[in-house]
Amino acid sequence: KAGVTQTPRYLIKTRGQQVTLSCSPISGHRSVSWYQQTPGQGLQFLFEYFSETQRNKGNFPGRFSGRQFSNSRSEMNVSTLELGDSALYLCASSPGGAGGTSYNEQFFGPGTRLTVL
Amino acid sequence: KNEVEQSPQNLTAQEGEFITINCSYSVGISALHWLQQHPGGGIVSLFMLSSGKKKHGRLIATINIQEKHSSLHITASHPRDSAVYICAVGPNTGNQFYFGTGTSLTVIP
């Protein structure tokens, strides 16, 4: 099975712009979670989608949003970019199920490194 | 307030040494995960456990639910084990993860 793929791998934007990141999960996985990793804050949970519905959300402002399509692919959008949004954005997929994200092994993609100038 | 604390932050070992990384957490959990991150960013899930002990090759993970503590052990360490090891917990309320700040391990040949 192919692993989790993320596009693009690298992205440079300027303050005020918006950005869309894409994640294709492992075939058959229905849950996709998004994470932000920065040197100062480490890894932080953004949100999780399961069967096209946002099932849980971390403590990020509304500028961060996402969606999931019927084929389980997911996109994450950040509007009005700030310098502090520079980070590695990781998505992870799991089979999902009623137990929720924390009960399932997460399979991570390679990440998208976003630089905001 | 950090829900997950890891120690040590940095660790340097000689090849062949036995290594222990510790993780303490403050919330009730449904599961605890150990992750490995190599330079370049790729993250691999090593273990997911909610009780007892798991072993995979030279890696062993244990958890003590009463003490809210987990350890990751690496036996006969090798330079390819050099990576950042991250502890993550899934609380038993809600469906998100809380992450430790990671332990950077360097194994010298």
C-alpha cells in the first residue's frame, strides 16, 4: 500500500496570503488528522476528520480550517498568514472507527514545510 | 501547563548502550503513543499502548497507568537509532493528542 502523501512538500508565502495544503491518506483509511510542528511549540494537534466530518479540533484560531472529501483526501487551509504560521504541517491517517483518533495508530505523511515571509 | 513531560531532552550514547527515555503525563488517557522522528521530519509510530509492555525488535515500551508514566527502552543502541523520540497521549475525554517536547537521541559509533 502506498503511504500517506502530502503536497506540496515546500511552500513559501507572504504575510496576509492564504494557503491550501493537501493530504492523501493510505487507501482504506477514513480518518485524517493534521498537526503543526514548530521549534518553539513542538507538535500540536490541529483537527481530525472522519468520514467528511470534523470530529475533533485543537486550540487554533479560526484562520485554520480543513475539509475532507468522499475519497478521504483532506485539505487544510490557513487564511491571512502570519509569520508565526511558519511550521512543518503534518497529516496522519488511521483506519478510524468509533474509538477515535487516540485509539488508533497514526501513519504520518512527510509533511509540508511552510515558510511565511 | 504541559500535559506531557519527557526526560531527558537530549541524550548522547555510545553504540551498544542501553537507553531509557521517560514520559510522564497528567491526564487520564485512552492510549499512549511513542513516535520517532528522523532529521528531515518524517514521523513513524513505534508503539501504541494502554497497559503493560510491548516489544518490537530492540525497542521496548512500558506503561504504568497508576503512576501515569511510560518508558521507552532501546537495547544495544545503534547510530541509526539517532532521532527525536516523542511521547503522545490521547486523553480519555476527547479525541486529540497531547505531545511531549521530544527527546533528541544521538548514538555515537
